[in-house]
Amino acid sequence: MEKIGENKNVKNQKYQTTRKKIKVIGTETYINQRTGSLEDMQVISIEDRDANFHKIWLQHIILSMDMIGNQKTRFALWLLEQMSSDNLIPMTFRQMAKNSGISIDTVKRVIPTLIEANFLVKINGGVYRVNPDLIFKGGSHHRMNVLLQYQAYVPKKESEKVPDDDEKVRERWKR
């Protein structure tokens, strides 16, 4: 079983750090230097953009990582490598333990700790989402969408809860 940090192909892996964005501008007229005639040309813009770029809010991630120890930290970092472009980690505890090489007992201790630290939320059985305020891969519009989805699963504190209509009616009748 391969353990965390022992990626055999790490030297051979080449990560793309930029990507090209090609945008068609339109048609413009240019003078052909050789003949002097006017020629219509299609104009495109080619722009280099970042790829495989993650934004990390260091203060938040350090506070979250501070709550866990050595093997636990390695497991948390392994989780970050497993997340999808929507910050989802679709795995059960057993799958996480098997794929990471970390014991199931450690996984059972770390996941609740990360949830308590607001590093993860549980979406349903076997699906977790990493807080996009801590780390996210992609543009700001997509991050905001994932952040809204994440916040829908974060339990509200008593002071932040909005009373529903039934509670409002009961309060009026008490007066």
C-alpha cells in the first residue's frame, strides 16, 4: 500500500502552471508591407493565465491544522489533494483510510475535528466539502458559488438563527 508522501511519480510529474486563453477580437484592415495593398485580417488575443493555482487563506488553515498532530496533519493534507473542483471529497471513512494509508481510528478522530474547526462540512454519508474560505481552486465567481453551498451545511449558532413563522406567531400569542 502506498503511503502519504511516497508518490513514486513525483519526479516525473509536470504540473501545468499556465494556460492560454484565446479570444477572437474581430476583423481589422492591415497594409501588406510587401504589396502595399489593404487586407482584412482576423485578429485574436492570446493571454496566459494561471493554472493549477490554489488560493490559501493561511491564517485560517494554520488555525485548523494547529488542532491536529503529525499523522493527523498528513491525513488532512492528503484530503486537500483529493478534493474535486467543487471542494468535494466523496469518500467514506473506510475509503479514506484505505486510500491514504492512515488508520481508520485516526480518520474517525480527524474528520470530526476538522468539521468542528470549520475546515469541512458533511454533505451526506460519504461526501464532505472543504471550506472554500480556506482553500479553493478556480475563479472567484465559482468560489462564491461553492461558498454558498458550503454555508448551507454549516450549523447556525443560536444567535444567528432566524425564527420561522410558527415561532413568530407563538411569540405574538404569548404577549
